[in-house]
Amino acid sequence: MPSYRAAQVLDWLYARRVSGWEGMTNLPRELRDRLNSHFSIHTLALLKKQGANDTTQKFLWRLADGALIESVLIPANPALYGDASDRHTLCVSTQVGCAYGCKFCASGLEGWKRNLTPNEIVEQVLATERWHAAQNPAATDRLVNNLVIMGMGEPLANYDNLLRALEILNAPWGGAIGARKITISTSGLAPQIRRLADETFQFRLAISLHGATDDVRNRIMPVNRKFPLAQLTEACKYYQKQKGRMITLEYILIAGVNDALSQVKPLGRLASLLHAKVNLIPYNRVEGLPWERPSEQSQDEFFRALNAEGVTSTLRREKGHDIDAACGQLRLKTEREMASV
Ligand code: SAH
Ligand code: SF4
């Protein structure tokens, strides 16, 4: 085929987001038939959507093998990871379940099932945009211009598939989302952070810290026994040296676990050492788990004390608390409902 056919196919797939070969109307019929008999386009089936339009919306997708994953669409918001012009952020999943078993997290509660393939990661963006285009036939702009890899799963444990997907989502012929608008969140896989530092992409990095000492972190994140804070810190420093950009430390505030004011100094020290910014996030309750968010007053106290240490931080009274927006919750609930039926 002449090479311009490839450009046409990419345009249909990524810019116009058609879901089948039939819709590629400027390809000759014979070519469409040939493509159709050799390749299939697997789209995600929307099983459930929670949240009203123009607020945080959560999508529960069914994959071809029946597994369930989530993506969350977050509308225009003051910058958390990027600059103020961010319009829509999509939070995508990278695995079915998660093997890391953080004690507070719904995604890991029923273990790890499998890695998502590159197309299943890319499709979360395309399927969300298709859904949006169906609701807003007049809209011509692309919807998602900011990505956070913070859905279900540990992205750096599915390294190759994630990188392949992000390469496609970043490419001008693909998703056209700037690398600086893509934030990868990890629970702290130190060797993979170093590997990511050596890639050419300028992705942003967020670390799910949630504890500023090994003592606290060991209690809630088993991964810390494998890669304790000293090792994680060195990997983050390396990332920063290679990329020259600010890392974000995520710190969920959990009542009685990591919200004591005694944690502020070690957290501040770590943030200063890494020149990192801290996002404080009040814990989202997960059904069946005993953890609670601290009162707003304790949250404010922790936040003020951290600011007093000279650390750039935000206290994110997050959107989506009411729609099971913490990663993995909607899937867990739905799977349990389906099992009981
Ligand atoms: N596995 C990766 C990315 C997915 S988790 C990681 O751990 O970084 C995305 C973020 O949601 C992580 O910071 C995670 O710790 C946080 N999280 C998980 N459960 C939560 C809950 N119930 N309330 C608030 N944040 C939660
Ligand atoms: Fe996995 Fe991240 Fe949840 Fe930990 S917080 S169980 S690494 S998804």
C-alpha cells in the first residue's frame, strides 16, 4: 500500500477514534476488507459509569477476557502535576489487580490477575474520548490532555507494556499527549525508577510515599521491605539528576497511622533532600478495611506544619470521594456483586 494509507489509518484510530475498520471511509473498500480479515480492533466495553458530567467520572471497563478495570476522568482543576492549563486528566490502570498489597488499598485486596497489554492501556484513553464524543457531538478537540498512571496496578511492574503504551499516547501520530503531561505513580520500585530515568521520555514521576520513616512505611506498604527508604531515595535522586525535574511525593493521611505531627519533620527532610513537592491526600475509605481519614482539623494541622518546614505542599480535598474514586474500589464492589449473583 502507499505509505499515506498508514497515516490515514492512524488518523482514524487516534484522532477520529473510530472503533472499527468499516468507519475508515476514505480507505478503498478492498483495503478495509483486507484489514478486517487480518486485524481486530479490541475496544473496551463500558460496564458502568459513575459521576455526573463535568465532575469526576469513573469508568468501569470490561476487557475481552471478562476482567474489569477502571479509569477516572477528572475535569479542569488547578494544577496538581502539570501547569494551570490542564483541561482533562485521565487516570488509567496498568494491571488487573495488584501484587503489592498495600494495606489501605482496594486494588490489591484480591491480588494480582495479569498485566494489561499496551493496547488495553491506550484504549482507556480512546474509549473515554469516544464516550465523550458521543455525548458531545459538536466537540472537536481531543478531550484528554493530561494523563496520570495512578489507576489499578503498579505501573513499573508492567514496565515494557506501559512504555509501549506511553510511546503511542505521546507520539504526534498517536495520542499526542506531551510527555510532561504524563505522570507515572509508583509505590517505590527503585530499580525500575532508575531504568525509567535512563529513558529519553520526560515523564513526571510521583512516589506513593505515605510514610516518611521505614517504620511507618513497613507497616502499610510491604514493598518497603524490599526497597527501603534509603534505596528509594537514591533512586529518586538519580531520576531527578537525569531528568532535572521535580518529583511529587504522595502522602495519604490515614488517621492514627501516619498523621502524627511527629511525621512532619522526617517528611519535610525527605522532601527537601529530593527537592520534591508533597501532595497530601485525605484517605478515601474502602469498604471492609478499618482505615479512616483524619478530621479536617488534623489534616489542616499537618498541612500547616509541613508548610512551616518550608516544603511546597498541597492538601488535596480530592474530587470523587462519593463515587468510590480511590483506585480499585468500583471494580472490587462490582466483582463482589457479580459473584454474589
Ligand atoms: N501502584 C501505583 C499507582 C496506583 S495507586 C502506586 O501505588 O503509586 C494511585 C494512588 O492512590 C497511590 O498513591 C495510592 O497509594 C493511592 N491510594 C490507594 N488507595 C487509596 C485510598 N483508599 N485513598 C486514597 N488514596 C489511595
Ligand atoms: Fe498496588 Fe499502588 Fe494499591 Fe499499593 S497503592 S496496592 S502498589 S495499586
